[in-house]
Amino acid sequence: MNGRDPNLNWWDWTDDNAWVNNGKLWLRSHKTASDSLACGAVFSKNKFDTKFGYFEAKIKIQNPKYGSHTAFWLQGYNQGTIDKSGADGAEIDIFESVYKTNFTKSVVHIDGYQSGIKRTRTIKYDTHDMQDGQWHTYGLLWEPGLLKIYLDGVLKTTYRGAFVPLVEEYLWLSVGAAFDYQNGNSGATGFTTERAVGSKQTSQVAWVRVWKSNDSPSYYHIKNRQTNKWFKTYGIVDNAEIKQSATNQTGDWTTWAIAPTTDGYFYFVNENSGKYIRPLNSQNNAALQLKPTNYSGAWTQWKFVYLDDEDDKDDFYYLQNRETGKYIRPTSTANTAPLTLQPTLSNDHWTQWQTIE
């Protein structure tokens, strides 16, 4: 109950608060006592697990001023694994309607929920009349390395890098107790001040739709925070070196797809050559090279790692090699400076990277 209405001592999801009527899903919150709330939810765990695509639901929310919220979200099976990465599983809250005025928040939670260990990225976005009992469509575009949140077809916010899962997740539709009671815009205190024991209210869901893309993969530039330059392969043959390039170099030698493998790791795939990135060896300062796709072991696998930095923490992240546990770093600010392995995370920006669409 931490962070929720201090007068609310219990809430739970119960079977009798979720049902289908006239083709719509109804989710109810029921104030069963002065300090308890029973709510409804459905999820697709072990029935429909998926990754990547476009996810959309048409929902009429409960009025949040009465101490409950409506949510559309995804959850990963390994969200609680503590490794500074959401690639192996994240909670993705497309929206949570806890606020009485015309805004809401999307949230991504990684590394479980333990205070001091969990990592959360919350982004507020404006709405129009979602609190007034109107139908709205909430959407998520999920690609490797990218999450985009939509309201009624309008892009509202974007997450990148370490907050983006690369493994299958399942969907949730739910109502639950409100939270953030110290925020004057939250409806949390409405549970006690505006809601009588025995009162009920409902959310409705008209449909949920999931599309899978048949398009070619998205390609990105990978830019360093210190040098403001990005990855480029200097050649397309096997063993060609990966070096730094000025950002006026915009051809397909500088663009990379993120191709997921297992457990939240991925390959960097060069657009021109179709080949992977691999360190030459496990030594400090080892150079990075192109390798064909039959080099599919841990040497060519990488992971996004969360940046413990309150500034720009969503836009920048570390890139860690699976085999060596080391990180990518340029050797200098110069064009054509080799990209190499760094043994530990430094306190500066040399090992921090950003994907650019």
C-alpha cells in the first residue's frame, strides 16, 4: 500500500469484478469496507505472449476522483531480474488514469519493485477529455530498442534503450486503487472523501487489437554522448573495423538494426552488409569488427544497460558485450577513432550511447 491513500489498507483483484456484457469487457471497483477496495482485471499470461508490434485498446475509464484508476499495460516474466536492463522484461504502462485533470502518465518499470533497487521511467502526457467518461484509444508501438505511446493515434512519448524489452510479454487490462496521494491532482484521497462503502464504478473495454509488422527492420544511428559521433563500419568485408564517424556520414554503413536473440540480448546488424559486430578478443581496448551471421554466439551479443543518471537517463545507456562483460568506448574524439572494449563503466560520457531514428 506504500504510496497509495494512507486510509486504504487493502485492495485486490477478484473474479467477480470482471465480466463480458454485449461484447464489451467490464472492469469494476467496489468499495467493500471503509479501508478496502475489490477490483477487476484480465491478463493474457500463458495464453497470449508476444513481442513487438502495435498494441491498441479502446477504453472508457472510471472517474479517477473516486480513488481508483484504469490501466492498459504489459508485463514481462523476468521483470524482477535485477541487471540494470529492461531488455529481459519490463512493466510497460501505456497509461494509468489516476489523475483528476486532463493528463496521465506512461511508466516503464525494470529491475523489480524493491525500493532503492527498482528503476522507473515516468513520462507525463496531456489528454483531452479522458476523465469525462469518453471512449479513447490507447496505443503502443513496440520495436527492438523503441517504445512509442499513442493517444487516439497521436504520438505522446517515446522510450529507448535500456527500458525496452526484447522478450515476450503479456497484456493486462485492469482497474485498481489510486496512488500518489501527495499529489493534489491524484484521485487517491477520493477513496475516503468522496466514496461511500458499497459504492461501485466500472470501466469498459470495447476491444484490444495487436498487429505484427511485416516490414523490414528499423535501422538506427548509434551516437556517443561524449563525442557526438556515431558507429560506422569501415568496409563491408569480414573483419572490417568499426570506428567513429562524423554525423554528416548518413549512408547505410552507419545504420544498424537491433536483432534480438535470447534473454534480452541482441545483435547489431549493419544495414549495408547484413553482418554483426564482434570484439576482436576479450582484452581491454580490443577493437570491434564485422563478422558474418554464422558468428552467432555470445561474442556478437550485446545488451542495453541502464544509466544511473537523472539527466537524460532515457536517451542514453551503456552497451555491454555478453561474452566479455565489457562496454563499448571510442578511443578519442577524432573521426575514424576505433571503437573498443572498456573494462568498467567510467564516470564520464565516453561509454554512453543513444539510438537515433
